[in-house]
Amino acid sequence: MNKEFWLDAFKNNWYLVVLLAVTILGFIGYFIRSYAVSPASLDLSNSAAISASPEPVPEAAAGVKDDRERTEQQIEEYRRLAADHPDSADAPSLLTAAGNLYYQKLLDYEKAAQCYEEVLGTYPDWENIRSVYVQLASCYERMENWEKARRVYRRMMDAFPEDSQEYQYAKAKYEGGLP
């Protein structure tokens, strides 16, 4: 098995790679949220390390807050650039990147879906549109909005030829891959 074999396999099964990546990210997010320790749940009554005047914002929480703020600023910048230059070749990439940040970093699937919907509505002929369909459907699946997810798969089936992998993937999900 040479390098060309793997490149061909990846090109022919891109949607499986995207689906695997989204699933892995989902599991990571789920486990992080499931095992997060709330300060209220800790029994610190016997701890000698408790100070009389706790800091207003713990250092770790400040880091998370800063990271969230940086992510939100990056999203705003991407959206502003796309709005200021809607005819630019980069505009759909910027909107998709904003959606990806909402989805992956902020876990805000509703706002991610809005970005992806904007890309589909404004740039339907964009060369990377297939990944936007998959991400949008994944957002609706995360929100357990099965009707909207089915609608996305139906739109995907309408957008691609019947013999394409995109069509086959959407058809499989539409006909039996959702609750």
C-alpha cells in the first residue's frame, strides 16, 4: 500500500473522515463536560490551604474566559471580513471557519448552524460546499433537531448527482441514519 493508495482512499471517503472527526470532537466535549468538577462539589472543610480572602477569579477560570473571549473575537473578525468582502474568494471560507469555531470551541451549535446556513444560501457553488452540508447536519443532530437534519440531507441529495458519494452519504442518513 503506497502513498497514492491512501490519498485515493482519503479523497474517495472524505465524508467518513469528516464524520469521524466530528464524532471524536463530540465525545471529547461530552467527556470534558461530564467529568468537570464544580467547586461547590469539593469538600474543602479540612483543607489548610484555604485563604481567608479568595481571589475573585481563579487563574484557571480566567484562562478559560480569555480563551473564550479570543475565540469570540476571532469569530467576529471572520464574520466582519466576510461581510465587508462578500465577493471575495475567501468569504465562504471565513464564514465556515466562524461556524467551525462556534461548533468546536464554543459548543454553540445554533450559531454554528447559522454560519453554515449562510454559506449554503450565499455561496451554493463554492468548491468546498460539501463539508458545509455535513457540518450543518451535524449541528442539527447535536441539537437533536432531527427534522432539520433530514432537511439538510434532502438538500444535499438535491445538490449532488445520484452517483456521487455525497448523494449516497446523504441518502443513507436521510433514509435510516437518524432517530
